[in-house]
Amino acid sequence: MLDEALPVRTVRAHCTDKQWMTPNIKALIKARQRAFTKGETPKYKSLHAKVIKLISNAKGAKFEILSEHF
């Protein structure tokens, strides 16, 4: 039952990833790069904006948590 309630999922992480890099951000970066290589400019631009916004929010949240500890 535990496997159904909390399925196992694979998360790829690299030793050089920043602390705020989430699997969701990595997936959007991959989709953005795919759109760029295919020449899908409107899709690339919208994904680029989403990636920038998510990274900015993740960094802000991470540094906000760190500043509370000090």
C-alpha cells in the first residue's frame, strides 16, 4: 500500500547542481532546450520566461530560509 500512496520516483541530481535546482526546473530547462533546437521560437520564449521566474523564486525561497537561521 505504501508504494501506491507514495510511488518511487527517480530524481536526477548532479554534484554541481545548485541547492535550489529542482527536478521541475530541470525538466523545464530540458523542454526549453528542445524547443530551441527545433526552432520553435514562441514556445522557447514562453519556456524561457517560466524557467527564469521559477529559478528566481527558488533562489529567493532558499535564501529566505537561510537568512532565518542566522
